[in-house]
Amino acid sequence: MFVVFSSALSAFLAYALPKIAVFFGIAILSTAIITPIFEGLKSKALAQVSQNAGSFLNAFELMGGFDCISIIFSAYIAAFALKAAAKAAS
């Protein structure tokens, strides 16, 4: 019985590990790329409203602007990771 379980586990790991590695690799890479882009866009937006930058930033945070942008970026990252995992499966 242990032989059957170990062969099933090894088959599952051979199937799942490449997909998991692709997903985490894309997530780590996109985090390293998107965070500087997001910070650059944030600084440009704050430079445009330089007189009222503090109040703009507080209002934007209060409305959940940064959370909204991070959720949108995360959704695109997840979609890209799932497409890459589907390509790796085939």
C-alpha cells in the first residue's frame, strides 16, 4: 500500500511542482517590477499637485486609491500567472 501511495505522490509532485514554480516565479518577478513603476507613478502624481500634495495623498488613501490600484495590479498578475501555468502544462 505504501508503494502505491508513494508512486501517486511522486506523480502528483511531478505534475504540480512545475506549475507552482511558474506561478511563484511570475509573482516574485512582477512584484519586483510593478512596485517601482507604482512608486514612480505615485511620485509623478504628487508632483503634479505639489501645492496640495499632503491633502491629496491623505484623501487618496482615505478613498482607498492605493488599495484599488494594488488589487488591479494583483489581478493582472494572477491572470498572467495562470496563463503561464496553462502554457507550462501543455
